[in-house]
Amino acid sequence: MQYRITSPQGKVTYVVVGYVVALTAAVVGALAASPVVGVVVYSVVVVLLVWCGTRLFRGEGEDPNGTRPMWRMTARPTAGFVLAILLILQAASTAINAASAQRLAPLYIVAVVLSLGLAAAYLNSSLRLRRTT
């Protein structure tokens, strides 16, 4: 049997711990090398955490022992739509902040692209789930 996270408490714990890990990795990378390294490390950690979360999380009615198709990121379409909207808002906020960040503006672009890429993945998942259910 594979390890799955099915409880809301387990999912919240995963997200909170993941956020702390990603921020810590970013700060260490930025202090040890440069802000560019910090952003790259943060981006890689976030993508890995999202990917692992989509493989480990299971919703109500999903087989905890089964595997998900690689495109499927959530148990239900609504969750993916909500996450996509939040990621789009995050990208917009980051883009607005980039306008006033002269020296580090390229780093903001990386963050915007990351947020929009994850939003696209969640949106794709939700649209496909909606068609299949």
C-alpha cells in the first residue's frame, strides 16, 4: 500500500510544512549565493511540493490505493478552479510588485511564470475532470 494523505488535517499540515520548507530553502539559497539562486531554489521546491501533493493527496471517493492520471491534480474540479484563481491572483500581485522592483524585476518574472504555469496545470485538471464526471 502506498502512502496517501486523505484527511483535511494531513493536507493542511503538508501545505504549511511545505511552505516553511520552500521559504527556508529560498532564504538559505539567497544568503549563501544570491537572490537569483534563492528564487530558483524556491521555484524548484514549490514545483516538487505541488507535484508530490498531487500524487499523495486523495479526496473523498478516490481509491487511496489507486493511481491518478498524471494530468489530475485534485479530487474534484472545484478545488482546481479555486487554486487556479488564487495562483492567477498571486501572479497578478507579483507582476504589480515587479513594476516597482527595478533591480530584481527579472526575478519577479520567474515567480509570475511559475504561478501561471501552476494555474494552467490546475485549470487543465479541472476542465478534464469536469468533462469526465
